Amino acid sequence: MPTIEHETTTRDDRESEWFGATRVKPEDKTRLVQGVFASVAWRYDLMNDVMSVGLHRYFKARLVALMDPRPGQNILDVAGGTGDIALRCSRRTQGGARIVVCDLNSAMLAAGRSKIAGEQGALSGIEWITGNAEKLPLPDGSVDTYSIAYGLRNVTHIDQALREAARVLRPGGRFHCLEFTSGVRRGLKPLFDAYCRMVMPPLGQWITNDGSAYRYLAESIQRFPDQPTLAARIDAAGLGETKWINLLGGIAVIHSARRN
């Protein structure tokens, strides 16, 4: 059993020591996050629709538009288990890109394969691999575009995952991260925080029968770095020209960068 103690220190602690608002050993966090997504995998997309009132589709469409995937590219979508980003990229490139979905959770990958199975031609350009964002099973400089949507805040060692993104990208390759952050516009933040705290866990319990999973996900948003802090960490990992776009007042944010 993991060693757990309730939060007693500041939010400046490294995220590797926190599973939501509960302090854990870093080696336990990955296993706990795995359990969250194994529990909700088959209803994950439904929960996204319900909790965001469909807005997650708009956020992902904006991400893929910024990625601008093209035939012939090698595209890596990390923590992309249910295949939403991969499917959008496959449609835009008409199956002409090599798209790799990498996720640590086999249940999420299975849910993604099942969902995309009915898409004519989509599977031909999509490869599904099990792997950790902190140690990607890909060679140096092998990727034109790296994306991670709603996955970075669940990584145990975020800086290591960012360094891995820089490693697998070719020089000039592009990095894109879509994430909820703590840097919501001041007027919206109290409402967003209340929604995360009071609405997400009961909805998760109702739809997936696992309110604790969505309590963790809500708490993880509050701990995630704000926009300037994350941008600085992206730059420090070996990426450059980092910028971000706020969506819906900063409730969701897309960070983009280029491999130096």
C-alpha cells in the first residue's frame, strides 16, 4: 500500500509528491494515476462531454488546428489513449501521416482502438504503443510534432517528460500541450474552482461509479503550474519560442514551442 499523508505544506512542493491534494511517495504516484484511468477508461469520453458540456471538443479542435498536421509527418500523441487527437490528425491528413498514440494505460489504449475501429481508413495510419511520457520508447529526433492533451498534469515528473519531448523531436519540430491550469482569469477562477470541487466528483460518481477518480482530477488542476511557470519549464527542457493561448479565460490553455 502507498504511504499517504494529507497535505500540510505549500503548493510549491514538487508535483511528484502529490496525488491531487494527498501527499504520496513519487514511486506510488504513477501507480495511483494508473488506477484512476483504468477505472474510468470506458466512460472517459462520455465524462468529458458531460463535464465540459462538449467544450473539450472545441479545445481539441483548436489544438489540432495549431498542430496543422500534414501528410508525411511523424506525429506523436502522448497520453492520448482514447485517440481523440490521433483521429482528428488522421482525418486532416486523410491517413497520410504516421501517428503514434503513446499511453501508459492499456485500458485507455483499448478504449481508443475500440472507438476508432469504425473509422474507415483511420487505423491504417495510427500506431498504439504502451509507454511512459518520462521515458518514451522512440529514438532521438524521430518526431515532427509532439502533442499531449490533458496528460501532462498526471505525469509524476513533469520536467523529465518535457525533456523527453525535446529528445524525440527533430530540430525545428513542434511541441503542443493542451491542459487545464491553475491560471484561470481572476473573475472566473472562484467559479471554476467551485465547479472542480463540488461538481466534478459527484458527476464522476454518477457516470463512472468512481467519484474519487474525479476528485483527484479536480485537485490535480489546482496544483498544475500557471501559464508563465509552465512556459519557463518548457524552455528549460530544451524547447524554445514558447507561447500560449488561453481558451475560455484560461480554463484551458495550449502551450506551443519549437525544438531548438
